[in-house]
Amino acid sequence: MSETEYRKAVIDHYENPRNLEKLEEFDFRGSSTNDLCGDIVGIKIDQKEEVVEEVSINLDGCVVCKAFASMFSQKIKGEKISEMRELDEEGFFEIVGFYPREVRKKCSMVVFHAFKNCFD
């Protein structure tokens, strides 16, 4: 993804975050914080037949945090829970579609940690 595409995607998802609706019923829930910037991310996942059916995020964070939470929440729908449990950092960035700049990596990783906490 080019720098221009990266910026457009981040701004779009920051201004119009997806999956903010509240799930009343869910199978997994996790949260994480980034004390450096004050980012707070909560994720709820509802599954059907061992597949991610719905995802809900709540967050208070910087541009990168909000954008990554929105993009990630869209892209994991339809994924197998067993594969999502095994997700590592590399896989996380592959799902989202790009890596943040090194100085903003912590802002994106709070999303990854909230997701991983769903299964702890």
C-alpha cells in the first residue's frame, strides 16, 4: 500500500469508524490500553459455528488506534475462531493490510492486545 493510500485509509476509518454498534450478546470480550497515548480499546466478538460473525468495538484513542480498530474489525468477520486464537503480530498487520510507522506501532498494537485478550 502506498503512503497516499495508507493516509486515505487511516483518515477514512478515523472519521467513519466501522463496527461501533454495541453487541448485546457475544462470546468473547477483551480490552487493552496504551498508557503512552491514553488509547482504550474494547472488542466484543460473536461467533457462529466457530466463525467470527459479528464484531463490536468501543474505543477512545488517537487516529491510528481508531483506524486500526475499525479496519481490523471489518476484516476478521468470517474468519475461523481457531485461526484467530493463534494470530500473531505479523498476521495482525497482514489482516489490516499495512504496517504503521514505527513511532505509531504502539497505537496499533493496543488493538491487537485487546483482540488477544478476548481469548484469555
